[in-house]
Amino acid sequence: MKKFWKITAFVTAACATVAFAGCSGCSSCNKNNKNLTVTNSNWYAGTSYKGIQPSFIVGENSDYTPEVIEYKVEHVDATAVNGTYSAEYKDGKYKTEFYAMKYDWNNNPVYPQNKTETLYCYKTEFSISVQFKLKRTGETTELFNDSMTSVSYFRAAGKNLQPVYSRQEIVSASPANYQVSSLDQTYKKVNVNYDNYYSYDCGEVTTVTQENGGEKVTGKPYSFNQVKNSLFDNSSLYIAIRSMKLTTSTSARFDLYSAAQGGVSSYTVSGQDTSMNEIELKGISDEMAKNGLFTPAEGVNTVPAIAVNVNYAGGSLYGTTQTIWYAAVQNDNNNTARATMLKMTIPLSYNLGALNFTLKTIENTLWHK
């Protein structure tokens, strides 16, 4: 499962980096012993607001509006230098939905509490088709239809986006090896669901796993007592990065819980002076402008963007560098572009190229809230 995680961290984050475990009075989250990173509400006009806006909460009032964005997904094979087989990805789609809701802790089957809490909810839907080809013989596999969905519940920026619950549903034919001698060695089929239940004080998490539609297996509680950095759930990764103060000099280290990886690993986020393709950025900017998230001005025809790299902090064992572009926060009190995620590039394992996720359509926005 760890090899599979190399490819899927970007979607099961929900799709790998930064969920900063905050403290709401829990002894296991002693701030004096942790390297915590400040999280801001960069999706609001005023980024310093630490709570959750009522207009962002389902059922609170008639002004409620979620953020819904669709991204096109394209396979880039310029870096696909694997000598024994290739992978062709096509018809990719990625959709995100972000809002807030009331969470009844009585419905938590592992850590029930007689409490109701307002939490953020972040959902992702990813689908793509893939076919593998053995270079020596020219043989190809059937066309596999991969799909991955995730949902995550987490607390407000003032509580460091502390994770409460997440679920990942993964159906995938994942690249299995670097060098292969037969077609069946090129991929491994995976069909697995994970439900991750965090304790109220975020001192531990329990994962319930279901493989191939079989019996659900409840794992042992995983303690965070030894976690020294801020903690996030893999499925809230991109919202967590979005909450950071991103510049070309940004440098942060955090811990990420991933059920697919089997525990907690450390990652880094670093700012980059990496520009997007101008034509691509212009198309994104036009869509942003159409939805009130960007106003072109003299000499400024595209959304100012900030790039960050996400890396495994323990070496090169778990995948390669991901690059993500966000709209820059230029005014903390009039944050028009809402730090919207504009694009991400995810290198595939085993030198099979990369996947580009590029903002295509903004279906709904919370910009005016």
C-alpha cells in the first residue's frame, strides 16, 4: 500500500501537506512542545478572521454558498523516461467543494461525545482513465477507470484546522514497479476505503479499512503523543497549505496522517520562484475575473500567483516533489482572490511522467462573503 500512496497522496489529501493540529485544551497537544505553524482564513476577504463565517455554514442562512471548483487533468509525458513500460492517462477530472457544517459527535462510532460542533468540510472527486504499455512487445492492458473521492472535517483556522474525521474511497490501477518484464507487472489494482476517526482532543486516530468491498476492519488507535510538528489529515492537505502565509521564502515543516501510508510522516512546504505558463495563467485569470475573484488593471492582466513545493522530509522514499500554485494574498483585509488553488503538478512514480491539475471552471464561490 505504501507504493500506491506515492501516486495517490494528492487526491486522498482531500489529494501529498499541511493540517496543523491545533489545541482546544488537550494535554496531548501541548503547544510548548510542538512546532506549530500559524493558519489563517485565507479563503475569506479578511484573512485574520479565526472562526467560521455563518454564511459559509450549510443551513445557517439564505446567503449560504459553498466554494465549488473543477480542474482539468492532463498527463505530461515529457519526463516519462521509464525504459520498460509507459502509462497513458486521459479524460481526467478533479473537483473540489469547500463549506462548513454542524457535526454531531454523538454520531462518531469510535469517540462519541455529547457535543455538536461547527466544522469545515472539504470534498474532492477525482477520475481518470489509464492504460499501460509494455515497451518490449507493444502489448497494452485494458483501459482502467480510476476514481478517488475524499471528505474531511476539520476545525477553524483559530484552532489550526485540527482534524476531526476523514474518508477516502480509492479504486485504482496503480503503477507497481520501476522495471518490469511482463505486462501484469506494470500495475496493481486497488479497491479500498478508509474512515479515519480522531478523538475529540486530537490525541489519537482510529482507522476503519474496507478492501475490495469486504469486511470492515477497525485498526488499533494510533497515538499522536510523539508527534513534534503540526498535524494534518492527508485529505485536508490543500486547504491547510492554502491557510499559510505563502511567499517565495516560505519554509514550513509539518506532520501528515495518511491511512494509506499507515501512519504519520513529516513533510516540508517551501516557496518557489516558479512562474506558470502565461497562456495558461491568462485562461485561469479570465475565469477568476468572471467570478469576481480578480480585477485586471493597467499592467496587471493575470492573477498574481505563488508556487510552493511539497516534499517528504525523510528523503526520497515516498514519491517526488509536487508543485502547487495559489493566488497570492496581497491584502489581508481585502483578499479578493481568496488564495484560490490555481494549479498543481504531481510527478508520477517510476518515471511515468506527471499529472497537471489546472483550474477550469469555478462553479460556485464564497468570494462575496
